Amino acid sequence: MEQGKRRMNTIDDILRHFAAATPDAPALSFNHVTHSYAALDRLTNALADSLVKSGIRPGDRIAFIGRNRIEHFELIFAAAKLGTISVGMNWRLSARELAAQLEDCAPAIVFAAQENSALVQAASAFLPSPPRVAIFDDDSGDYAALVSNGDTAARGKVAAPEDLCMICYTSGTTGTAKGVAFTHGSLWSIFPGAARAWGFDAASVSLVCMPTFHTAGACWGLLALSQGGHDIIVADFDPDLLVTLMAEQGVTNSMFAPIMLEQIIAAIERRPGTELPALRQILYGAAPITEPVLARALATLGCGLVQGYGLTEINGTITILGPEDHVPGGPRLKSAGKAVPWGEVRIVDPDSGQDRPVGEVGEVWGRSPGMMQGFWQRPAETHAAITADGWLRTGDAGYLDAAGYLFLTDRIKDMIVTGGENVYPIEIEHVLAAHPSVDAVAVIGVPDAKWGETVKAVVQPHGEAPSAEDLIGWARERLARYKCPTSVDFVEAMPRNASGKILKRVLRDPYWSGHDRRIG
């Protein structure tokens, strides 16, 4: 797509192009507020201008903490126009977890919703130099003042594709949160192919209900805007309200975690006669869909279903299972699909780096122009994750069939996906191991009908065993709620190999017997 004589290839190009081409077309809606492309362009000009006047400089980080809201996208565009880097942060973190991320990226300013101001204040207490904080939520607040005091005609800096644009945090296998850094070019590179694959165009009305502090929410919203479409942003997942919203607003595209999709289906089933005629396609990910849910989806939604598999580090999706393979009992349903048109997938022996034959299990490697530039200020970990020729080591195990479909079998890194959130056992193990009554601990994911997986701690006690409630409470004081164990098993001794390493497969296997696929 062209902007004058210059090809669009940065995030700020989106507004510059569509504010001129379709100025009155709706861009963002949230609650009862809608911004046209022209209005959004003027607002973000003013916001960027005020931030410059307040001392923000190119390369600075601008953080956002809160539920989904229209201001997050305003900040993403303002940051792009400034040459700064937007950083979305999970409002569900504990104060210590948030402090670690704030210390890591050192934002020049943190924007937070009023409901999250206490969390930011508590996190700041752990920092040697607390960040500047601006609060949303009322017309006389800090954010409103920045918007009203800026010049709506200020054009800001023109970004280059190689400039850093966004950081999204993902917990690493070391238990330390890592910032995944994207350039304008890496974000933009997936938009043309993804728009074709998922049916986006200027008439698209996209529901943004995945958290925008994840790439799943932020990049999903940017994808529709890159085509001149309209984003409907929602802060909270209420399936009944969302079904009403989808019908009234003519939503064409949406992304859900499987647990969310099942609840949307149930909401439609509770309302006989509900139709969503505008709905073209739903993308889901983080876990496979079950056949009963698929049958209900096909009966109620009347649209194409696409499963996506990927990681934050690769900017979301690297394989997709298309609508043609969403057939109950079909041979491909248990797969994660084939490589996206803009990416590549290999199965590799993780020790030798050699490709595995068709049908043989190895580590899944992916490559895409949308991949991260690297982990923020972590060159050694970036080098460990990305090969010299640009392949990302996913840490997932699987195999390719003769037709190129990817079948996932396990996690080399032991990551747990619960309700669409990635949880790394080692982080929880470090917390539980600090309990005085714990001698050894292993955290595993076990099947859960509602969340796909849930967190279980297996504990070898030191002396008298603590109660499960005591350990769960200990974790809740130190970790985000979704990371905490929902159950605890006690054992006299952990199964270990000759080197003394705990054999998590031995602990997991009894729970996964009869389940065809362990990861999404």
C-alpha cells in the first residue's frame, strides 16, 4: 500500500496514510467513544507534541499499565511519531513482578488507569528511582492535560523500519521477565500476508478483546488499522455483552483463546435466533480446540475458524490451521496447521541442529520477517534463542507430516498455557522452594476442562508437610494469581534421573493419559 510515493512500512504510516485517504472512516471505538482516522491522527499529534515538550526523547520507553482501552492505541501511535518505544505491561502482575519489568525497561513515563495506580505505587517502592506516572480516567487528569495542551498539527518524527517500536514482556525459562523488542519493520512485515490470510480489508470491523499488553491484542488491533479497518476495543470479557456487541457493530473478525471461544458459543446457544451475519473469521490460539467445541462452533458461528500457533518472540503466529481443516474427526484437527505464507518451520535435533526426517519428533524452529529484533538489553539470551541464520528456537517439540502439517507433542521448556496465559514453572518453583517446609518442588501443567491446563505443584516436604492451602497462599502473596498452583500433591521423594534432575515427564504422564495433544 502506498502513501504518496513512499511505501507504508512503519506504524506511524498507518495514520498518516488513512487520515488523508479516508479521514472520516472510524478507526477505534471504546465504550461510547469513536475516533475517525483524522481525529486519531490529530489527537496523537497533540499527545506526541506534549510529550516532547515534557522532555521525552527518541529511544525513550513509554509504558502502559491497565486493561484494554482506547488510550493504549493512542499511546502506541504517539510513541511511533516520537521515535520512542511503547511498552505494554500486565496489570495482573504482583508489585514485585511489575517492579522488575519497570527496572528492566526504565520508562521515561508510565501511563496507568486509576484502578492500577496503587499497583504502580507499590511497585515503585521497590525501585531506586521511581518513574514518572500519568493517570487516565478523568478529564482533569494528567493524560487529558497532555492531549489538550499539544499541537494537533505537529507531525513528529518520521520513523524508519529499523527503529525499535514496541516491547512486550514474556516470562523466560529462567523465571526472569524478558522484554521482546520489535522494530517498525518487523511488526509491519506480517500485516499484508496476515490480512490476506484472515480476511481483513477496509470494511473490516475487528473485535479487540485479547489483552493489548500481549502481541495477541496489540498486533491484532494494528492489523485491522493497517488495512483501514475499524477496531472495537473491549476492556473485560463478558460473553453475553460481547455477542450483543458483535451483532450490533457488525464485527467481521475476532481472536479468542479457546476458553473464551467456548463461552462465546455458550452465550449464543442461550439466545436462540442470534445471528452474526457479518462475521467472517475467528482466529484462536494458545491451545487446540476440542471436537465437541468445534461441532458447536460450526453450528452457531457461521464463520471460518483458524487456529494459530506461535510465540511472542516471532510476533504471534508461525503456523495456521485453516477453515478447510476444521472438520470434526478430520485428520488434521489435532495438528497446528502449516507454516504461514510469510514464515517457515523446521523440525530440528536441538543438540546437533540437523533437520529431523518427516514424522520424527524434534524441536520446532520458526523463521519470519516479523520476528523480534531480540530481548531488550539481553544479547546473550537473544543469541541463545535465535540462530545466526535467523531461526527461532521455540522450545516446543513436535513433528511435520508429509504434507507439512505441524503436530505438537510436548514442551522442551515445560511452559504451561492456562487460559491463554503463558506460565513458566521455574518461576513458581523458585517461590515455593523458599517456603521453609518445602524440600523439593516441581511445577507441572495438568489438564483442565475450563482453562486447558492448570498449574499443579508437586512437593517433597521438609519435615512435617504444610497444607496445600498454605502453599497456595504463599504463592498468591508473591505471584500473579494466574501463575499460582490450583492444587498441590505431596510425595516422599521426587523421581530423578542419574544426574539428579527431576523427571517431570514421570510426574505429568498420569494426568495426561488419554489426552492426544499437550500443547497449543
